[in-house]
Amino acid sequence: MRKRLFLLMGILCLILLIWLASVKNSKPSPAEARVIVKSAEELLATQKPDLALQKLQTLVDSTPDHSQANFLLGHCHYLKKNYAEAARYFSQVPADSEYYQPALINSAKACLQSARMEQAEAALKAFLKVNPHSPPAITELQWLYFNQFRLREAQELLKSNLTQAENPYPLLYHLLQMEFKPPIAQESISLLKRINDAEPGQTSIVLALGYCYWKLGQTNQARELIEQSLAINPSRLETILTAADFYLETGDLDKSQKLLRPVKEYPAELQQQLQQDDRWYFLKSRLYFQNDELPQALEEIQLALKLNPNEIKYLQHSGTLNQATGEYSAAKKQFQRAKLLASSHQELYQYVASGALEKPTREDCQQIAAHLETLGKTQQALLWKKIAASI
């Protein structure tokens, strides 16, 4: 009798479990889903993410492709400071959903909060593909680059949006600020350490941390981190250029030579990036110069100047090479050109350092435009002239 009772109870429990599972996995009707979503929105509006999460989780478990539920569930986790989970649910919103763009921005913010910089960067770039001139996304990506000492990428981002911006002044302002007030290693290293401790192995963070140690004179730690960054991603442009520069400065010419090998030995996509980057040719010229191969050094610096003819240090380097090969007339012209550019560069620095950019006068804008024109930055110069005309 007792055995039968136990058997009956077991059967009843099994039936109950099957029923509960079927209830849990039963897909709500569209009307029921709308009620759940509306209720969750009301709970979120009254700062009750826990209750909203319970309702939404049930809906997402049974309907994993419900874009609005995933979006709101991401918000629940964000409010609860579960940033990794927030990013996961935001990333599940499909590209054809009306919630896709806000989900990308929110995913980026969640990744930034959880120190996952690479995922944040990917989300911001994905957002800018569908909304290329969004000021909030541009600003977020700009500061992400800036804090990682990726000034070239930050500047290119801002310059690419100048002509489309309704108000180009913030972009122009930040272009000058970045050039004359770049990030400082001593101030940035603690933040980069925290990020690296929280989420180790991110190529750009490891490299930025190595760069900081290099600039602070701690070359052993710098070498370890720069080489770690190379090991993580040996085909990343910024890592190759920074590592080659580091090895040149520290006298490790063999390692520099290995990185500055013929372009054709790199993957196809990277080949194109290297061929279009003036810094690559400048580094090669410096390597040839240190090896006393002056004709090759001159050839490489000419390629760098072809891509970036107004870079002061390139002109100075080229002048030095021409002097060393007896081309005194060419050297004199390049030194004079470098001196002229340096004068305008210094004048622009004074505008930034004085705080005049915060509220520039018409005359300030005209003078800034003139110096930018001298430096070959014609697009920026034209926009500063337009600002001057509007004051």
C-alpha cells in the first residue's frame, strides 16, 4: 500500500513538473506580450527594475526574439548595475528592430561601465554605420580613443564629420584641444590599470598601458606590455607602429627591423593600411638613418611627406638627411618650411592654452583660420572663417 502511495505521489509530481514546464515555455499571445511589456515599462518608470525584470525574463525565455523585451531587460540589468548582462540583452536586439540603434548606444555604455572597451568600441562603430553623424556616438568614441592615446583615430573621426555637422564648432574645438592638450601618461596610467585589472587582455588597453610606462621611463614594464599587445593581435596597425617606435627609441633595431619588414609580408588588409599611413614611412626612414643607409632613409621620408606634407618633424628629419647627403639647398628649404609651420603651431598653442577657444572673438577665429591655413588644414580653416563671419 505504501509503495503504491509513493508511486502515485511520484506520478503526480512528474505531471506537475511537466505542467509547470509547459506553462513556462508556453509562448504568450501578442496581446499578452504587449501587456507584459507595458507593465514592465511602468515598473521601470517607477524605478522598480527587479519586478520589471521578473516579468520580462519570463517573456524573453519563451520569446527570445522579442526585441522590445530584450531592450527593456537590458535596461533592467543596467539599472541594477549588472552591466555585462545589460550589454548581452542589448546586443540581442536585431538590426531590423526600431530599438536597434538605442540598443547599440546602451550596449556601448554598459560595456564602458564594465571596462570592456573593445566591445564598447564595436557597438559605437556599428551605431555610426547606421547613424554616421550622431553627436553623442561621435563624442563617446572620441573619448574612448583619446583615453587610449589613439589620437590619430580620434582626429580622423572628428575630421570626417566636419562637413556634415550642423554645428562644427565642438569638433573644431576638440581637434585643437587634442593636438595641444593630449593625454598625459602620469595622469592616465591609474585609469588604464583599473581597466586592465577589471578586463585583462584587451589589445588597445594593454598597448596604452605600455605606452604610459614607456613615457614614464619604465622601459622594462613598457616592453613587457607592448610585446603582450603584439602577441594578442600581431596584425593591428597601431600596435605595430607603437612597438616599432618603442624599439627604435630604445635601440632594439633587430626587433624594429622585424616589424618594419616589407609590406607584402603582412596580411592583405594590413598592407593597405600601412601603405596609406605616413607614420609607417617615417619609422622606416628613421631605421634606415640609424643603420646609416641615407638614400633609403631619404626615399622613405619623401613617401611620408607625400602623404603628410606639413608634418613639422618630417620636414626636420628630411632636412637633416639632406644635410647629411650634401643637399644643402634642399635642407635649407625644408628647415625654413618647418620653422614657418612651427611658428603657426606655437600661435595656435597660445590660443588653446589661454582659454580663448572657450568663447572666441571674431578676430580670434580669423587668426586661428589663418594659422590652420598655413599648416595645410584648409577644411578646418574654412570652417573657422565661417564662424568668424557669423559673429
